[in-house]
Amino acid sequence: MPSKKALVRRPGPRLAEGLVTHVERQPVDVELALAQWEAYVAALRAHGWETVEVPTVDDCPDGVFVEDAVVMFRNVALIGRSGAESRRPETAAVEDVLAERLGCSVNRVREPGTLDGGDVLKVGDTVYVGRGGRTNAEGVRQLRAAFEPLGAQVVAVPVSRVLHLKSAVTALPDGTVVGYEPLVDSVTAFPRFLAVPEEAGAHVVVLDGNSVLMAASAPKSAELFTDLGFTPVPVDISEFEKLEGCVTCLSVRLRDLHT
């Protein structure tokens, strides 16, 4: 049976120093962030996900955004190489957990390639990869080389208005891509696209065939999803949003892991 495991990593003591690119820096309440992270993890568990905690890297302020360290396709892990050099030490602990504890086959993005997991959106066997500030053309090429032999169809799309592809778009359980249109470079890249009324509404984590985890800061989008027959599960992630984080960034969902 497919797995419902999710990698998570708790926020470290230097969280407030995390990188910001497209937003103004705001003070971050680290204690509140930890409480919000714990509630996020609890929401995953409440919907049947087994969470696997990756050791914290205290010297990496952005380490809590564990999604950026790796891209998964079936049992194969492609360890990223961030376009932000300060984030590259985050990957070692993630690789150890995937290889040693979960038995994944591991590949790595090599220099001069760069790739952040937040730039990769999977919809079935289609793998959209954002070509932007954190992921370069060589990173896209290496992702193709790793996953196309496994049956993936890799589609590169431009990203210029936000930090990562999944800062602009994610997908509902039925495969419809949702996004806040002013931040999406190419709406036509996606066969089915639904515009949402709030930026934070563009970010969902599929919990099961009906439920989506999303930020509490997007109530109008939650109403839209409810009207479409889905069940929104809102969580407050305000402190992570100050660092350009969203619900997808805080975990790596291992949906197709067979052991």
C-alpha cells in the first residue's frame, strides 16, 4: 500500500533570521512559531499521517522548511542543492533519514545545478518544476534525468513573482491547480487552473481524497474549496508566513513510498 509518511523538522533557535526575498522583514515570535509548528504536525497526524522528524540544524534558520531539501518520486529521493548557499547544509540530515530509516534510493543535484523542493509540484505523474531564483536550468535538467526514466513527465515553468513555484500554485485532490493569479507567471502551463481570492489560498496540502490542509489566513479560499466539495483544515502559520513559508514548506509528504 502507498505510504502516508511525512518528514518534518521543528524550528530552530535562529528561525527569526530566516531569509526573505519578496517580502519585507517582520519580527518573528519563535515561541509562537514552535506552537504553530506543533499544531501543524498534529493536524497531519489527525488525518492519518505518520510524521518522521528530521534532526534540527540549529545553525540553519530556514531548516524548518524541510520541503526544500528534497524532491520525492516514488521511492527515489533527489536531494536538492539550494540556490541560496546558506541553506545547503540543511540537506545532510534529510538524506540520512531517507536513506537509513526509510530505505529510499538517493540521488543528488550536483554543481552547477540548483534545485529547491519548493519549486516542484507533482500532479499525478506530471512533475512541474519552477525555473526561478532558487532553481536553475541545470537543476531542471538533473531532475528530468532522475525522474523521467521512472515515468515522470517533467514540465518546466517560469517563476519570477514569488520565491518558489509552490508559493504561487499547488493542487487540489482532483488535480486542479489552484493559484493566486497575480503571482502566477504562466496560467496556461496548467491544463486545469482555478484562481483563488487570496495569496495564501494558493497553498494546500492534500491530506486525503477530500481534505486539504491550508493556512487560516485564507478564509475566502476555504469557502471556495468547501463549495467545491472539499474539506479545508485550517492551521495558523502566521510566523512562518512572515518568512515566505506556507503549509507545503513545513513537510515532505511521502505518498508513494513502498517498503
